[in-house]
Amino acid sequence: MQRTWTRWGALAKSALLALVLLPAAQAAPPVLRVLSWPGYADPDLVAVFEKRHGVRVEITTVGSDDVLRAKLADPNGPVFDAVAANTVEIAQFVAQQQLAPLALADIPNAARQLPRFRKPEAIAGLAHQGQVYAVPYTYSEMGLIYDRQQFSQAPESVSELWNARWQGRVLAFDGSSHGFALGAMRLGLPPFGIAEGQFGAVARSLVDLRRNLLSFYTLPEESLDLFRRHRVAVMHANYGRQQLKQFQDAGLDVGYVVPREGALAWLDCWAVSRRSAQVALATQWINYMLDPQVSSELTRRQGLANTLEEPAGLGGDAVKGPIVWLEPVENAARRSQLWQRIVSGDRPERF
């Protein structure tokens, strides 16, 4: 009898121990939530980080700055830990206290960057009151992609997007900030400082652009599908050489040009959300993104310049105008409000 009770006692202890250990055994790994742009965090590269740090990474991809801002600020949405954004957006996020300061000592790969990227205080928007809030990652100009079969020579001007000859065969990016900058450049106005009395003219011009388009697009894959299926003649390439590489890899006979009015150019950076409870892990993510192999894969796969190596220049006579680095705009809310009216079909006489 004693042996029976001893046996059952041992079994009970084993069962109790199993119940105690069960939560630990079933504990889910930490989740790092990343707000990113297309092509910045491919699944195989993410998998390496997950295995290395014993975590799970959730990537949320955005297609415009408007969506990026909304998702980062949404109090009812997920709390993102790391975010990729251009310098203009970074400056706004810093001003709105949405980002956490970074300790560059915890990002050793930042020391591998080209000299011009190792001075964050010299790049507008990255530093504030002695604190660094973002680290450069990739950059590109936004030129024009055109079908060589429909153009005997490269388009000279951004006005080709408005050319009635191409009606129904034009694509443009769906984004208020870049859209108004593009419209202003076409009219010879400052792209980032549109005066109050000039908004009407730019808006009416953008309505004319909308009427000449096949469609607006947000993601590069969407633009490729539309370009290929509808025999598009020319498009504003918001993703620059990233889109050019995609089109070329798909076998399309396309060219790329910076028009005489110039091309907007962006510098995207990695930052950490102030709402993140995993600042250390998010910082490790940034360091991983700056790993030489990961950075070189970004360039090889996406055609985008990384911050560790000098990019291959635009060849031939593809650069006809200046590269215009993005700056803060005069009134982002006004641009967004008017843009929604433009894309939804408002008439020009209403502006």
C-alpha cells in the first residue's frame, strides 16, 4: 500500500511540475512590429533576424507618407517599434515627440556608413537638441520611366505626364506631398513652399493630370502590373530606380530620366517609435538593416542606393535637371485635404 501511494505521489508531483513549466514552454517569442516600405525587409532577411534574436517580426508595408503618418499615430492600431521614413517625415515625428532618441553606440554598423551619412546633425531632420532620432538607410530620386517603344527619344519635361497624346497611358503616384510638389515644379513654383494664392493653380493643374491618367498607384508592384497590362507610355516613378529595376527585370523595354524641371529625391531612415516597449530590440533591428550583406541585398534586389557604398551613377544623358532633396512643406494638412478632393474627382473650377 505504501508503494502505491508513493507511486501516485510521484505522479502527482510530476503532473504539478508539468503544469508549472507549461506556461514557460508555451510562451510566445517577443514580437517586433516594423512599419516599412516595399522591398526594405524581405522575408528571408527577416527570418535571419528572427532566428538570431529569438523573436518574431511583423512587417506592415505602406504605400504613401499619408498612410505612414496615420498608422504611426493611430491610438487604436498596433504599436510599431521600428519605422522607416524619409527625412521630412522624421523631422515631423520628432517635433510631435513620436520617436525615441537613439544611442549610436548600440548601432555599430552605423560606423560603416559613407562619411556623409555619419554626421546626423548635418542632415536636416535627424537630430534635435543634441539627440539623434534616425539613421539613414536608402535613397533615390523620383524620375520618369518611359516606354522606349513609344518614345523616339527620352522625354525632356515633367509636362509629358500632362501631354494629351498619352491620355489614358500615364501613371502617377498617389501621395499629397509629392503630388503637389510635382505640380508646383511643372508650373515653375517652389515645390515645398506653395504660397496661399498659388494653391488653386497647382490644384487645377493636378486635376488636369488626373484626367490624363490611366490611374494613380501606391506600390511599385501595382505600377508594374498597370504599366505592363495597359501599355503605359510614361509615369512618375516615386520609387525611382527601384521601380526601374523591377520593370527591367520583368523584361520591359523602358528608359529612365530626370526631367529638366528636376526630380524630387528622398532619403529614408530607420527610427524607433516612442511608444515602443522594445527599444533595445528595435535598435538591434536598425543595426541589422545596416549590415553590409543586408544593405548590399537591398541594392541588388531593389536597385536602391544603400548608405554603405557609393551608387552607380545615372548613365548617359538621363539627368536633364537638378536633384531636389525633400524638405518640409508649408502645410501638409492642406495638401492632404486638397489631394483627396483631386483624386476623388472634384472639378477644376472648384479650386
